Amino acid sequence: MTEITAEIVEAHGLSPEEYDRVLHALGRTPNMVELGIFSVMWSEHCSYKSSRLHLKKLPTSAPWVICGPGENAGVVDIGDGQAAIFKMESHNHPSYIEPYQGAATGVGGILRDVFTMGARPVANANALRFGRPDHPKMKHLVQGVVAGIGGYGNCVGVPTVCGETNFHPAYDGNILVNAMTVGVADQDKIFYSAATGVGNPIVYVGSKTGRDGIHGATMASADFGEDAEAKRPTVQVGDPFTEKLLIEACLELMATDAIVAIQDMGAAGLTSSSVEMASKGGAGIRLNMNAVPCREEGMTPYEMMLSESQERMLMVLKPGKEAMAEAIFRKWELDFAVIGEVTDTGHMVLEFNGEVVCDIPLAPLADEAPEYDRPYLSRAEYRAWAGTKPLEDIPGGSDIGGDLLKLMACPDLASRKWIWEQYDSQVGADTLQTGGDAGVVRVHGTKKALAITTDCTPRYVFADPYEGGKQAIAEAFRNLCAVGARPLAVTNCLNFANPQRPEIMAQLVHALDGMGEACRVLDFPIVSGNVSLYNESKATGGGSAILPTPAIGGVGLIDDYAQMMTMPFKQTGDAIYLIGAEPWATPNPERSLVGQSLWLREIHGRCEGRAPHVDLTLEKHSGEFVRELIAAGLVNAVHDVSDGGLAVALAEMALAGGLGAEVENHPDYDPARWWFGEDQARYIVTVPDVAAFQAQLAKGTRNEDTAGSGVRRLGTVGGDSVFGVKLDALREAHLSFFKDWMEA
């Protein structure tokens, strides 16, 4: 028997204090199997020990929320007895080490979270962050991640309908790969994970267990050192064709009454799935490790419990249903094995070769896992640390067309055509829109559609975590409103660096505070999510901490997809209006026009100023008004204003529609600040019938609080240029970044 030394404990990611808690929980020294189980269950990735305290502050309920955080995915009511089930998760560390398999298994894992609950997956989305394009590893990482997402999603037959990709030196040594899946289920066929019923059989289904991914959760709970490449064996290997079989087999079994509980084997594999099922059901669990299907010879219980091999599920069945269930899984050419039973002991007991190799009380593993209130800077202390202050010496500019050409060619705004051409966005034949403010998929067999978006502006969050957290939620809200969807709920993926640093913990705490306030004001609750910490690198050539990146996945409902709105200009002569805040109308020292803007960074090389202030009441009423205009059929195109400001939004609408625009400068404002400022709560709409539009305004349907928000005419659709730049030249600039980079 291996002697448990201080070095072994440290190698398992446990602090001396945490190991003392293990000794107290067991009343004895653990063996290696037990130490490994405590290691992964108490890892940051599984226990959320640094974030759990603050996650409790988030709003998670609403009349339409069926299930909030705590299950595999969130569930919301979409009417007619149906539910949307969705979640976003990270696969950051694995994707840096092995980009293709890291990204592919990230997609596979989030798909399982959704179909585990009884939903058929209908759409995938992603949020990707990479380092400098001229970094020696970055092209390899981008190519591998995009190929992995496409390779898995395309093969499994779920369309990828939206996403975002950004570049910044802070991600040089630690890229971010966040994957999101949305599914649809009948409300009376939703499955949960609580194991109940003493004596009920526990069954293992899917692929065999291998040695890939062992200690993956522990690896994902530490920052990268010089040995990042040596961690390649901790990355899982996925098989999308097996996943497709697993989806169909699970949904077929779910159509019967055989399943008591079900859980996918994600991070920490068989350990987390069995512990979570038993602890949620207030039960115990006994597993026969000799019965676990293995694909490699001589696997030990330690390896079986910690493996993160893909395409595997754990179920509790009703007694007597084993043969029927096995027949279904054998038909789909998948493994099926009864490996244990539910008990009333409150312990996890593992047996191997006739001996007990693990006996752990479940409460300390799950509900009593460590929870830390780590020190963090106040908002004022953080601003001083980050050096954020109001922008002084604001540059002006009159060459709007020239600046626009440069912006449209920069990595953050360049066309993502090279990426999305590798994703199958149409499989399933229910995709209604990609490439706009949100992806939209039809709810099969109905007139309803789900709108999906992923959003975050990390440079804002770094400058002011509170305002940046608000803005991430607000932009997701805007993107859903822009396609005519009623925002329902949020999932998130909270990507931050080392929480043991007070400035990093401040980013997390204040961003969550801002997110929470935005969700409450916008009636946009958070129903699921993931926390990924220790995203920083000490590896050669890498940066230090990533920018704080609380990626937001938003889902909304369109009651009749015939009323769905899109972004492209539609016809010459349409009037172009700005809906939303005019920053000069409401003087506010916190308001920022070009501070932290892409124009300031890309044109002037300055990353300065405060993040834009987010007026949440204005956001709510502007979104409601835009949805009113869409429902009344008064607008032909809608696009929210975000990165790059009004000029970039107009250019994107023009390129999408193949029509130019004639617009006028604001008489009281410097042209560059007017066209490139990134003020919030704004939309551009095109109006075919100005009289009808004005009549709608006169009805006073908007809340009085929006009276100062401003509805301003910008110009008219028409011609073949924007700001004097021909659309062909604009398109060439827009396509140039990825084309030149990938062909170099």
C-alpha cells in the first residue's frame, strides 16, 4: 500500500489544512483511492470553493424558471408544455494543451449536460478567447480549437449557430474555450440526478473507461507552469459518433419509465457523477469496480474513478428494468453494465477483487467541501490597482472612413467567415438565423423559435469589474431583443485567474455583483453556469493573468418566428434611426464615450479610461421598445451597438445587406467620438414608413423613464458606400485578417 506523504498530498492539489479536514472526515489516514477522490471533489473545478459564497448572491428564479443552478443544466418554460434546457461550460486548460481534443471534448461534455436532463440538443454556441495573432503558438491553437469544435459538433449532428472570438495578449499563455448547448424537452419528461430508492441498481452506459483525462479536474484547478505540455495525458479524447449513439439511446430509454436518476460523467468522471447523485438524493452508494467496463488492461480503482474518458453516463434504474435498458444500449452498440446499487449508509463504498478499497462519508465530499471567503479589494482599491480613471486628453478625428477601414480589419472586428464556414450551422434544418446579433433555431414542429447569444467585453471588466459585469448581461439582453426575442434566462462561464490574489478575487466578486444587479433589473435570471479559475500562465512566452472574462450565454423566445428580425439593410430609402441613450443628453461623470473603446485602442494605441456606464433601466426600456417596433412590423432591420460604436454597427448592417448608407454627423459632437463611442443601451433600426414610426412614438407606449433616451435619425439606406468608403473596399478589409493570417 502506498504511504501517503506530504509530497503526494501536494501533488493531489490539497493544502495541508484541507488534508487535515480529510483526516478528520475519515477518522484515519486515507488510501490512494480515497485521497484521489477527495482531491478531485475538492478541486476548484468541482467544488467552487472560492466562488460558491458569492454565487449565492445571483438571482436564479422567475415564474418561467423550472430549474435553476444545481442540476446538470438550467430549465425554462417556453410554453405548450415544452422547456428549453441549456448550459455553458469551460474547457480552457485542456484546449491550450491539446487544442483539437480539448475543444472537441468541451463540446461533447456540454452536450451531455443537456441531453442528460431529457432534452434533444438543438443548437451549440461558443465563446473563444485567444492571445496575440503574432504569438508563435496562436495560429496552431486557433486552427486546432476551431477544427475541434467543428469536428465534434458537425459529426454529432447539432448545429453551431453563434459565438464570439476575440484576441488579446492576456490570453497568450491561457486561451479560453467556452461551449454552450441548448436543448428542448417536454416538461413532463425532464430528468434529474438525485439517486433514490435503496437497492435500486446503478448502471454504467456508453464508452469504456480508459486512462485518458485522469486528474483533468485537478489540472484545470491550477495555473500553468513550465510543464504545460507535459500535462497532455490529462486531456480527454472524444468520439462524436459514439456521442450521437449515446444521445439516441438515452432519449429512447427516457421515453420509458425506467430511469430514477441520471448524471453524465464529466469532470472527475465516475467520482463526481456517483458522489453528486448519491449526495443529492441523501443516499449512499456501493460500486463494484470489477464491473466497470474498461478498455485498457490492469486498470486500478484509482484510475477508474478519476478517469475522464468521454461519452459515459451513470444511471439509477427502477428494479427489474435492467434487461430492457440493456437491450436498448446494446442495440446502439454501447456498453451497459450494472456496477452497483443505492444504499442507505450515506457512504461511498467501492469494492475491488472482493475487498473494500474505499469507504468515504458522502457529506464531507459534497455539501461540506471547503468554502473560502478569500480577501478582495474594494471597488475603489481595485480602480487604483488597475489604474482606471476618466479619460483625459480625448483625441478627435475627422477621417471616419479611414478609421472605419482600419477597425473592420482588426482582429477583434474582422469577419469570422473563416471560422463559421467550418461549422455546420444548418444540420437539423431548423436553423433560422446565424451571423446576426443572435443565432435563432425553430422549435421543431411549432411556430416558436429560440434565440441564443454569447457575450462579454473583457476589457470593460478589467477596467471596472462591476460595470463590466453589468454590461456583459446587458449586451446579451440587447442581442436577444434585436432579433425580436423575449429574453428568458442566462447561463454563464466565469473565467478568472488566481483567486488567491486579492485583485483577482475583486474582479470575480464585483463582476458577480454587477451581473446580479443587471439580471434583477432586466428580469433575466441565471439558471446554470460554470466557474473556471486559475486561468494564468507562467509558461515561457505566456502572459500572466487573463482578462476577467465572465462569458454570458443568453436564451430568449420568439413566439412566432415569422416576426424574427435580422440585421442586414433591406431596401434603399429606409430611414435609419438610433434608439437608446444619447450620452450628451444625460451628463454623468461615470459615462464613457471612447474610454476603453476599440477605436481608442486600435487607432490611437491607448487602453485608457473607464468602462462605459450601464444604465439598466434604460437598457430594459430600450429593449422593450425595440421589441414593440419589431412586433408592430415597423422596422426592416435591427442591430445593437457594441464594439466599435455606431460606425461599425452601420458598416456591419451595410455589408450584410449589400446596401450603403448616407448619414450625417451630430452637429454638437466631435465626429470620431460620435461614431466610435461605445455607449450602451443603443440599437440601430431601419424604418420603411417614417409616418407610422412617428405615430408609434407618439402613442407613448414607452415608459416615461425612457423619455430622455433619445430617438434620433441618422440617415438613409442607399448607395454603395458608408462614410465615403465603397462596400467592396470595406468587405475586402473585413475579410483580410483571417485570410492573410491563415494563408501566411
